[in-house]
Amino acid sequence: MRRVYGYMMMLLNRNLVFLYLVFALSLGYLITAINLGSPLSDGRVEPSFFPILLGLFSVTFSAILVFREFASIKRSSQLAEDDSSVGKANYSPLWVMLSIFIYIMAFQVVGYFLSSFLFVLSIIVIFSSLDKIIQKTIISLIIAALGYLVFEQMFGVRLPALWG
Amino acid sequence: MEFISLVGGSFAMLLDPLILVYVVAGFLIGTIFASIPGLTATLALALLLPLTYSLDVTTALMACASIYMAGMTGGSITATTINIPGAPSSMMTALDGYPMQLQGKGALALGHAALGSMVGGALGAILLIAIAPFVAEASLLVKTTGKFSLLAFAIVVIVIAQRGNMVKAGMAACIGLMLSTIGLDAMEPITRFTFGVADLTAGIDLMPVIIGTFAISEILMQASLAVDSNKTAEALSKVTIRRRDFIPPLSAIREIGVVCYVKSSLIGYFVGTLPGAGGSMGSFLAYAETVRTSSNPESFGKGNPKGIAASESANNAVCGGALVPMLTFGIPGDPITAIMLGVLVINGIQPGPQLMSGQADLIAPMLASLVFSALVLIPLTLFLLGPYFIKIVSIRKDVLYGVIALLAVVGSYVATYSTFQMIMALVMGVLAYYLRKDGFPVITLLLGFILGPNLEEFLRRSLALSNGNPLTFFTNLDSLFFIILTLIFVYFLAIKKPLKSPVSDG
């Protein structure tokens, strides 16, 4: 039972999960490419030909990567150590992703200035802390204003309404 | 000869104050980005790419050329002063630069680095100006099947250049190629892989791919690293540099020797012509060669200026070399030339064999800017701003990433004024971030994405012309030439044992 559990944990190893995703995407791409139709018809190359070829390469590469990673995890047998060595998780990249997503969603609705000011402030806080927040707020306001000058005034980019 | 005189005449364009401002600003931005560990000139160019929309294409290309040259030079500043190369191409510079800094000769080391960069950059650019027209003429002989084999050669070389990481490089290239197949088919009116999303019908734009891959993923990488910037700032605060110490004495230059500068520049130039090789490989090979042929090899890694000269001459000469395949075949050799290719594409200019003959007037000013950056801006920037670089490099990282994030996201909006492109940039950034975290080289993804449409088109055309017979790739001489070349490169880069590091404990 313990062996089965260990094996399951190996299959769900952090490094493998991303490779599973790459494999699944490659497989999905190949299946979609096959559904595009026959790759050859009357000696003529059809639009599905190149994607099918590419899908085959991708599935092969991703399968090799999954097997290689799995073999390396199995060989090293450091599963327990790996688990214990996992330090404090760093969620900063996820916060950055979320900030960018919210900024994009708010950009045309709220307008350039307010959304950009809040976005810059959030990035500054993610990369530092909430200390000296007034100073960081002023810096964010200046950066948003400079951004406006560079994009709209210098390079003639039409940004969404300045104040929303 | 006509092209050389065209380049010569283009120097006059630098007398236009506005163009000069863009070229100098590009050089300064490139130097600052390259000198700050964690930032690169590629990132600078990716961030500035959207702004080129509002610029005249010639001016944009001239600014790109100066950023490129600065990117290869700037990395030596922190490599020498605090032993952290600002750019990967300056890794070999740190081997001798930092020991010189410890000996109290940091400014002199920077002077040697600048001189090497100046010579290498200028020689690389001059070789490019002299050779590119002939290569462009020869490239006209390459027909459809040959073009496919050439593009396949480029992708294979980019993948196998990532030694020890080839499967991941191959996978990343496949992801880039897969992304390039999204949208309307180039030869028949059907859409592929759009899954009903109307915005994907025209395919994925190059701009969000570049911004996502190089700017957004970099912000995410830096957020995940949580680098203690205080340590870097603390190390830098101890460094003092005086302007008069920058100028290397003539005796030291003589000791390094003209042969070292020229040989390293030639190595860098030819390495640059290979897709995917880049500045780090150029400087590594030149450094290894200098150590190998030196009468005093044990002095390297302990503060020998010859090591700095070899490394910096080579990595700056790479600039000229990498532009040869980009300008003549439309094959970018590294991320910066890929973005420069993007500048051409977004301005409706098709890179390839016809570019040098048909639109030489667009290319010539860019090459003039490359020479100008090497000969004038490198020494001038070091002399005038050298003592202040340390302060610039110590800039607060939180503020810096706030600015970069704003430029990246708003920049992705500029191309089409659509939220969809911003979302695409975020998606590409997240994808590139996880790929990088897992050790996939994203440069192969970008090159796969750029070369994909032509690769497919030439494959299908070749097979159509031969009634589906794949032997056409072996019976056409131009194609056979590139297949043999691919095999030679596979042997030397993937099968033969690699070179050992010249300084074992460096």
C-alpha cells in the first residue's frame, strides 16, 4: 500500500505536472489537426499536413520529457526529501499575474490613469512591501503620469480616457 | 560597392538631431538594461517595440541597432564591479574583470572592456556591410525546396545549440510552430485552431508574443526569485570609479595585441551568423582560444586584461554576424534580431533575399548606426557616464518593475488598440514563465513562431511542385546543400564532445 502511495506521489510530482500539461496540449493539438481532414489528397498537400507532422513531433518530445522526468524522480528516490525541502511558497508571480489580468480588464472601463496608477502601485507593493505606502503612492502617480506623457504625448498613442 | 557607399552616405542621417536623440537614447537605455542584473537589452527592445509604431521605420531600426550594440557592452559593468554579469554575454568578462576590480583596477577593466567592445563591434559591423550584399545575392539562388531546407536548418541549429537541453529546446520550438499555425491557412481559405474565437482568425500577432515572452515572463521570473536587491546595492556602494582611470595605457593594449582583438572579433562574428548561438557562445569560444594560444595561460581568471579584451571583442562582433542571416534570409539569430525582424514585419517590410537589393536604403542607415554606436557611443558613454553607472544600476527594483510592467502591458495595447492583444500578451507571458521555470529555452519558441509560417508554406509548395514526392529535397542541389550543412552541424554540436571551460575553477 505504501509503495502504491509512493508511486502515486511520484506521478503527481510538481515537475511532472507541467510536463503532463505540455503533453496534453500536444495531444490535443494533434487530435485537432487530424480532425482538420486528410493530410494528402490526390498527391496534393492539404492544410492539415503540417499541423499533423508538428503534432507528432510535439507528442514525441513531450512524451520523452515526461518519461525522462519520471525516470529521474524514480532514480533519485528523493521524494520525501523533496517534500521536506519545499520552503515557504512564493505567491508573488501569481499576484503579478492577477494584477495584470485585473489591469487589462479595467483598462478600457476605468480609463488609463486610475487603472495604471493602481496597477503600478500593486506591482511596487508585490516587489517590496506595504511599508512607506505614501511614498510608493506618490511614485506610482508619477510613473502613471510619465507613462501618459510617453505614450499619448510623445508617441501619439490613443489611450482610453484619462480619468475614466 | 554600391551598398558600402550607401552605408557611408547614411552617416549623414545622424546629423539630424531627432534621429541622433533616438540613437543615443536607445544606446543609453540598452546600456542601463544590460548592466542591471536581471534585465537585458532584449527586454528593453521588447518594451520599446510598440513605440516604434509611431516612428519612421529607418529611425526605429537605427535605434534598435544602437540598443543591440549597447546590450552587448553594458553587461560588463556589473560583471566587472560586483562579479554579477548584467548580461549572459559578459560571463567570460567577469572571470578577469572582477579580479582586476579586487586589485583596485576596476575602472581600467571597464576601459579594456569598452575598447574590446569598440573594436569587436566596429569590425563585426564592417564585415557585415562588406559581406551581406554578397550573401544576399547568393541567397537569390535558393529556390522553394532550398528555402524550406534552410529554415529547417535554422530551427535544427537553434535547437541543438541548446546543448544538454535539446529535447526541451525542440519542444519549445514545436510550441512556437504550433502557435504560428493558429488562424487562417496561408494557402487555402480555412481557419485552423481558432475554436470559434473570431479574434484568432488573423492569427496571433508578433507583438504580444514578444512582449509576453520577454517582458511579462521576466517580471514573473523576477517576482519568483525574490532577489535581495539590497545586497547588490550594498556591494555597489563600496565601488568607486574615477573617470581618468578608464583609459587603458598603450603598453597594456600592445601587450594584448592586435591579433587578439581581430581573432576574437572574427570568432564572434562567425559565431553570430549561426542561429541561436549568441554573444555568450562567441565570448566563450574567443576566451577559450585566447587562453589556448597564450604563453601565460595560468594568468587568466586572475585579472588578465587579455581575457576581457577577447570576451568583449567577440560578444560585440556577434552583433554584425547575427544580422547577416536576418537581413539576407529573414532568419533571426538571437532574440534581439528576432525583435528587429518584428520591427520590419510590423512596418509591412518582408525580410529575406529581396530586402538587401530592393530596400537597401532602409537597411544602410541601421548599419551606419551600428558602426556609430561601436566607434563613438561605447567610448563616449563610458567616459562621460561611467562614474554614474554604478548609481543607475542601484535603482530600486520595485519601482523599476512597476515601470516595466506598465510599459509591457500598455505596449501590447498599442499594436491594435484591443484588449484581446493585451490578454494574449499575458497568456504568452504566463506560458513563457512556466517554460522558463522548467528549463525550456524560450528563444526557440520565438524563432519557431517567427519561422513557422514560411516553413509550412515552403514545405507545402515544394511538395506540390513535386506531386508530393519528398525526394525533391534531396534532388535539388540548394536543398541538398542545407541538408548536408544540417548534418555537419548536428555532428559538431550534438554528437561531438563539447569544449571544456578554459578556467576550470573560475
